[in-house]
Amino acid sequence: MKIKVVESVFQANDAVAGENRALADKAGVLMVNLMSAPGSGKTTLLERTLVELGPKNCAVLVGDLQTVRDAERLGVSGSQVVQINTGRGCHLSAAQVAQGLSELDLTGLSYLFIENVGNMVCPASFDLGEHKRVALLSVPEGDDKVAKYWTLFQGADVILLSKIDLLGALDFDPERVRDDLSKINTHAPLLEISAKSGQGFHNWLDWLRKEHYTPTE
Ligand SMILES: Nc1nc2c(ncn2[C@@H]2O[C@H](COP(=O)(O)OP(=O)(O)OP(=O)(O)O)[C@@H](O)[C@H]2O)c(=O)[nH]1
Ligand SMILES: [Mg+2]
């Protein structure tokens, strides 16, 4: 008896992710996927980043279940921005990113940011074709989240501890975060930043400038 096997959802996604990456490679654009819980500060981080790096150097694909609110906020910078509404979907897929990419002119861009849907679990499992993964953890979420939601942090290339301007107001021990990270991810730097006050923000910009797109052999 021949058993039919339905192709894994991950295999199909990975094939499209490969095409997205090839498109970005061809254009010489670094594709950066930002992931975190809702409200960690992804859009606020990007608002400031676009201004600092130069709006014409950057474009953004932003995922949310509903509304164009984040795209409206980011569009103020003058960067190209495309909002992707996932409806009930808890993460962006490579196919959705491919659709978003078709709306962008990549000519002359250095950075393409993808703001994933706010969720600490689902986005981490889906390759979108990005070159780098950024995981945010904000101070109000609590210092136990790396241990609890480890898959997000294990696969990250850089981890941003955001909203550090609130450190004095909340019980949050950055040492606990560092300790938890040391067990699951020793290669990604942990950068402490505030997109509100600007504290530590230059470390994030330095990281981005260092990671700018370089062709692989
Ligand atoms: N104090 C402080 N507040 C911040 C900082 N960054 C963002 N916020 C606030 O946190 C709230 C959520 O910020 P957003 O940037 O919308 O968060 P997000 O991760 O894009 O949220 P979703 O797209 O819904 O997942 C807003 O009220 C921001 O003003 C920060 O560095 N410090
Ligand atoms: Mg947002």
C-alpha cells in the first residue's frame, strides 16, 4: 500500500523563505526579523532606527492580526512600509513576506526590517528568509521570560533588553536574564536599550552597521 505524505508546512515555508533570501541577496539588502511579545517595543524601536539609519536606506514589512496602525507610525519616517494583516495568524509566513516584498522597491536599500506579529512562541518556528533574527524582551514583561520562552531567544542573533528606562520602577534583575541566556545562547549579544530615552541605542545601531549585508561565497 502506498501512503501519501502531505508535504510539511515547514518544508513549503522554507522553500519560499529561500526565494525571499535570494531576492534580498540579489538586491544587497540585509533582512532583519524582529520578534517579541506584543508591546515589547518593536515599532518604537523601528521608528527611531529608521530615522537614525536614514529612512531611504530602510524599508519595513510589519505584521499584525489587524489594523494599519504600526504602518502609519513607521510611515511617518518616509521609509517604504507595507502592513501585512494575518487575520487570525499568530506569526508571519514566508509567503506573506514574499507578497510584501513584491510591493517594495529594494533598489538602494541597505536594510529591510520585518516586524513580526507580537507573539513569543509561533514566529520563532518560521523562517521568513531573514539574514538575522532579533529577539526583544522588555523590562515590564519580567525577568523570567528567557527561561520560559526559550525557543525565541535560542535562535536569535542579537537580544535586546528594551525599556531599560523602567528598570528602577520594576522588580527586574538583568543578571537573571544573562544567566538564563548563558544556558541556551552564548553567541548572541545582549544589548540593553531604551527607544524612549535613547539609552544604549547606539549599541543597537552599531550592531546593525556591523552586520550590514555582505555577500557570501
Ligand atoms: N518606557 C518605555 N516605553 C516604551 C519603550 N519602547 C516602547 N515603549 C512603549 O511601549 C508601548 C508598546 O510599544 P510598541 O512599540 O507599540 O510595541 P510593539 O512591540 O510594536 O507592539 P505590537 O506591535 O503590538 O506587538 C508603547 O506605549 C510605547 O510607547 C521604551 O524604551 N521605554
Ligand atoms: Mg508594533
